[in-house]
Amino acid sequence: MIGLISATAAGASARDRLATAWPDRTRVYDGPVREAVERAFAECDQLVCFLATGATVRLLAPLLADKSRDPGVVCVDEAGRYAVSLLGGHGGGANSLATEVGSTLCATPVITTATDATGIPGLDTLGLPFEGAVASVTRAMLDGAPVTLRADTVWPLPPLPPNVTAGVTAGVAGGVPTPPARPGGDDPTGPAADAAAEPSPRPADATAVPRRPLDGPNARAPQGVPTPPAPGTARPGAAVLVSDRVVPLGPADVVLRPPSLVVGVGASRGAGVDEVYGLVVDVLRDAGLSALSVGELATVDAKADEPGIVGAAAELGVPVRTYPAGVLASVDVPNPSDAPLAAVGTPSVAEAAALAAAGRGGELLVPKRKSSPHGRPAMATCAVVRRAPRGRLAVVGLGPGARDLVTPRAVAELRRASVLVGLDQYVDQIRDLLRPGTRVIESGLGREEERARTAVAEARAGHAVALIGSGDAGVYAMASPALAEAADDIEVVGVPGVTAALAAAAILGAPLGHDHVSISLSDLHTPWEVIERRVRAAAEADIVVTFYNPRSRGRDWQLPKALALLAEHRTGTTPVGVVRNASRPDGTSHLTTLARIDPTTVDMMTVVTVGNTATREIAGRMVTPRGYRWQSEGAR
């Protein structure tokens, strides 16, 4: 909940605008300002104070306790010009809240957090649990000091600055290969996520890191931070480690915990939370694995509501995934048993569920192990599987060209990606949006399939990849060839963009007000006979048509032929809109008719929209009426 506090009439007006915009997220605190701030600070996750920053600081100072628990605070000035992230920029979410408030109130967000200001991703904003000296390592990253990155596997991290370099040590097993140079021979700055890791020795007393200590006979005091190395053995300089193992940390080290572990659990009816949770904690500790890297518990469907399993998952802060017994029975496991076969219909629960949840390439780290309760039979089993690195591919539509038509989601994905793949001219359009250290793989026209294969390969290697296309990447662009290459071994995210047809339609008026279709006239990938059949169908169906790729130097007859096909079913006065470089500074547009259009004025940067028999030119705009009937659809 976001608490809203104001002291003046102007502040109350802006406060009420925000409350109206976010009715389910906000709560207005009235009364004396000091009391309102105190109540909101105690009750809310975030605050927006419509007060002077100095006054807000003085009111908040006695309330501050711990940056990891204090709410994020945003200050909005009396005139509503600025939304200042004042407290808890990362941990409290004030930086993102300031951006949201600014967007809603038409105010300028003011964010002074060094990492945000310089474009360097904060280690505490990556969505991964972390331990260690975050402030010290972040300062080293900002100062340009050497920072070493060591990782057990490649994980899809955003790009880190060039002073964060991969640590390579003798004896690395299963190291990550150096990324290829981009086409053209340039030697790019590789993303920090391309590191290989030297397995660090586990201290004899290292333990897993549960979310909270367990009460009862199986209680163990958790280690908040992995045991540091002995005096004199700390690595020089700062380091970022990406690992699910309990590792020694030096005074300038941070470890990021990827959700790479799946814990399979089985439990007899009535097994207690303490027994299931205690078993998981013990197994992880003995294997030298961190509980912060557990992504989920997995079990059989029959145990979906088992209190001990549900409670253990709650203690770990992870979801429970379940599978039908028949699915688990088909999983090859090293330790099948007759007992679970008789009880729930599968010879394995813990091992089979963990392997099923981990998916292709999962590695069984800890075979089935039983709990060890005092004086009674074991009621719980547990197994641990490490899932193979799962890269991320975002297929991003950049819109028709204008920067203000690039969506915020597209910008966020560009800044998240450590590898960018795209057509060189599109890369040039958004290069300034990339974070320092992003590896760019660009190529020219005609190499679409190569770019698609490259993007998928980089994602399969574990990277966070953005594959860009103009307009919407799924419309005559890169999504189709990329997804034809991708399997279920990578995460795929689609980011929609404004298409050329929509951008052109907005310029022309409302030509797409009723049913419409887009048809590409390029016969490089589609035989002309197929294209002609589609144009005839649209003509006969009286559907508005937008032609993509209408005419090039080597293809100059297709557009006249398509227009002739439409003319068989539409009059010569049918409006036609011709838009070139829609939304760009050098863009042009004009309205003509089916009888008067000059195909020689059209090129590959143009889209041509042909109306249907109802389309009209009204006040210089091309309009296709929807044909509304003012009656209730439900009354029919």
C-alpha cells in the first residue's frame, strides 16, 4: 500500500489526483502532518509526501531504522513539477515509484541513486537474492575499479560495466566460452555475465541460508552470510560471484543467488512443517548449497495440499509445483521404491519431481534422502536437482521509427539485455538506450535468418538477449524466424510495437475503422500465386488492405497488379493512402484514389492503404466507418 500525505490545498489536489488514478494501491492519510507521516510509515510499503523535501527529511529522521525494511519515500513539490526519490530508491522501490508518479502527474522524476544515474544496474535490483558487501562492490563498479565476476554458469544478467571482467582461474571445469566477436571484426566488450567460475572450496562449517531459523528439535541457527575466508586468503579487489553454492566471501565480495535449484519432496500424511523444512535445510547445508537459490519445491499431485510441504515452501518463500503420478512414474531415477508406488502411484516422488521440474539438462545433486526424526519413522524425503542455465530471449518491436513510439516495455528490455542482436540501421536508432557493456551483434539486410539463429544461440548459452525489429517484431519481422528456431529450453518474451500499418493509419485518419488485412507484396519468401490469391480474397470480401513491401527497384509490377485486382471489386474513387517513413522526421503522406494512384511514387519505405467500398475522404482524412448501430449487443 502507498500512503499519501499532504499539508496544503495544492498538495491535496495533486494527492487526490494520484489517489483517483491508483484507487487500489493508495491510502490517504489526513490529520496533522507529523502524525500522518508516522502512521503511514508504520503501515505502508511506500509513501508519497506532497511536502518540501527538507520538511519530509525532518519528519522521517526519527523513524528510520533499517534500509532493508524502511518504506520507499517519494516527495512531490508544491507545484507538482518534480517527483523526488527521497528514501529507499532500490530496496523500497522509490526510484520506480518516482517514475510512475511522474508519469501519472506529468512531473519530472528525480532519481539520484548513482547506479540509476549512470546506467549501471544495481546489484540489489537484479531480482536475485544477494549476500555480502553490496555497497562496496557497487562503489568499485561506479569508480571504474577492477571488479572480478565469477559464475558457476552463465546466468541471464543485464550488462555490467567494462571494469567488471570475467575471472579465469586454472582448473575451471565446464567453463563458459568467450562470446564471439560481432560480425565485422570488432572486438566488443563482453558482458560480465560471460564469466566462468573456479569452484571455491566450501568451509567446513558452511551452512545453507534458510529464510528464518526453524523452531523445534531440528532447529539450526542460519548463517546470514557465508563464512569468510581465513585471514590472509581474501581475494584482492572486489568480486561478484554468481553461485548456488555456499562460498567464502571476502570483505569486498557479493554473491548473487540464481534460482537454479529444485528441491523434490515427498511426505507421509501428517508430516509436520518442522520435519519437512528441517530435512530440506539439512540436505542443502550438507551439500554446500544455498537455500536462497531454491526456486521451487516439487512433489506429486496427491501431496499438493500436504501441510508439511506447503508450510516448508512458505518458510523458504518458494512455490510448490506438482505433477501427476503417471508423469513422475515415467521419469528415470536412481532410487525407485515400492512404498511411494503403493501410496501415490509412482515409484519415486522426491527425485522424479525434482528432475521433472528442472527440465532438460537437470543434474541430480543430492539423491533421495530421508528425514531423521527422533524416536519415530521418517515421514519425509528430499532430493535436489540443479536446472541447466536457462537463457532469456526478448523479441522487441521498436515501432515505426519515432522515439516516442518506442514503448517503455521495449526500453526496459533493451536495458535488461546483455546481448543485442539486430539489423544495423535499427541498432543505430536505439544504441543510446543500451547500458554500458552491452554486446551488440549487428548485420545488414538479407541476413534475417542468421540474426534469428544467432539470437537463439546466445539465449541457449544462458544470456539475456534482445532481438530487435521495426514496428511489431511479430509482423513481417524477426519474431517468426526466431521462434521457429527456439525450443522450450529458453525463456521467450514478446514485446509488442506500433506497426507501420497503425502508424500510417493514424496519419491518414481512421482507415482501419472496420475489418482490415495486411498483405506483403514481396515474393522473395512467398510465391506470387499465393499473394495474388490473398489479394483476390480481400477484394472479394470488401476488406480494407494495407500493402507492405509494395515496390522495389527489382519488383515494380506487383503493386499495379494488386491494385488492378482490387479495382475489379471497388470503384476508381475508392480512397487510397500512401505514407512513407511513418512517424519519422522525413515522413510524407498523401491521399489519392484507386484510379489516380501513381505506383512510381511508392518504394519499400512506404505502406499503401486501400479503403473498402464504405471508406470515405472526410475533411482531408481517410475514414472507414464502423457502421455502429446504437443498440445493445446483448438485446439481439
